Amino acid sequence: MKIFKSKHKLKKEISNIKNISFVPTMGGLHKGHISLIKKSQSFGAKTLVSIFVNPKQFNEKKDFLNYPRNLKKDLKILKYLNTDLVYIPHLKDIFSFKVKNKIFLDKFSKKLCGRSREGHFKGVLNIVNRFLELIKPRYIFLGIKDFQQSYLINKHILKTKIKTKVINCKTIREKNGVACSTRNNNLNLHQYKIASNVIKYLKNKKRMIKKNLYNFRLADIKKDLIKLGVSKIDYIEVYNLKTLKKPKHTREKFRIFIAFYLNKTRLIDNI
Ligand code: AMP
């Protein structure tokens, strides 16, 4: 496993590698990240994992500072997985060059997380655009847990004609149903139990909505979630994955998208 902190050294190393599979992360690695890395390795190209907590995608400094980090453990996991290349840039290293492609922000960026996290997706695309220019990967592996993020990265790639293919990876969950997330490290046992009850409730709700699309009100769901112990609901929406609009027929495939707070910890999921 080769670790790089400088883009120049990384560029030199990868200049002769034809196909790279890229897995961007913010560290605090868990089973979700591991599944992305394993999927990437199954594609046969060299796998490059980046670890970078991108300050530009946090809209509150406190949230950025509280984001769980554990580089030592991350490197142990990456070594165990036989990861080929790891890039851990400093802020300056990744932000100190001029990029060729302008960021394309699709209008879907205004919905869901875009409504309450001003500048978040611009910050995400800024860093991803830089990584893509530097690494020029054949594939980029992204989790559909962050469906909106993956969707917007794909739109940017298509619009700017970058030759990287997005591979969407399924959401990995803990035994209690909660999606693995670095932010789960900030939950106490009680909050973790509430998170689990939220997922159980939403899975059940989805089954009911599938049976009778008209028989639900988001306001009622919100009330139920507060009763379960959720501190605040940022949003809850039911969207058809293709049209990104509310489904009109029970035949349509849809997901329930949610962002909620347990005390200060914000979790997102789609079910
Ligand atoms: P993050 O480190 O949170 O920025 O996530 C890095 C990548 O891992 C993103 O593409 C996420 O969508 C993905 N990811 C995060 N959590 C999960 C999960 N539970 N299952 C699958 N992929 C995930």
C-alpha cells in the first residue's frame, strides 16, 4: 500500500497506470466504505482511496471540527484490505491548482440536503472535480446512501464530459437497520436505539405507502418520528428515483428520503 500526501508524487506514481478505480472518503472508515473498496477491487483496476475531510462541504465550522476522525485506524483497515494507493491531501495540496472544468450544479441540488445545507453540494463538487482532474479514474465508486450526492456527481461528469464512470453501491447497514455512517460515532446508545426505531418505522411506512399511495401525510410521519425521540426533522420526502418527483402510481419505484437530528448529530438515509 502506497500512501501519498502530495499531488505531485501521486501524479508521478499513477502516470503509468491505465485504469484506476477511485473511492473518495472522508475517513472514519466503516463497513459501508469497506464494501465500496471491495467492489472497486472486484473491477480489476488499481484502487485508490482518498481520505479528506473537506471543509468546503460543511456549512458549520463546529460540525466540521466535530466530524469523527481516526486516521490510524483507517490506515490499518486499508492495509488489511490490500488497498493499492491512498491519497491523504492537506487542504493546500488539493485546493492550490486551477481546475479545467467548471462545476456543473444540477437543479436537483436545490432539493433535500441542498435546502438546509447552503453551499454543501458546491463544496462536494469542488473537491470531487479536483480529484477527478488529478486522478483521471476509470471508475468512481459512490454510495447510494448519499443518493443526491451521487446523482449530482454523475450529472457533473456527464455535463463536463469527464471520462469517468460512476458506480453506485448499495447501502450497508448495521444489524439494527441503521445505515453505517461515520457520524454514528457521535451517537450514544440511547440515540442509536432511536435511529434504529426510525429505520424500522420508515421501512414499515414504505410497505404501507406501496399498498396505498394516497393514504399518507408527511406531517403525520413527522409527528410519529418526533414521538420516537427524534430531536428535529430536517426533511422527509417521498420521491420516484427516476423523475425525482412524488410518485403518482403505486407501480412507481420510490424511496423515502430523510435527514434528521438526534441531539446535534444529523443523519441522512433513503429507504
Ligand atoms: P463519506 O466518507 O461519508 O464521505 O463517504 C464516502 C463514500 O462512502 C460515499 O460515496 C458514501 O455514499 C459512501 N457510504 C457512506 N456510508 C455508506 C454506507 N452505509 N453504505 C454504502 N456506502 C456508504
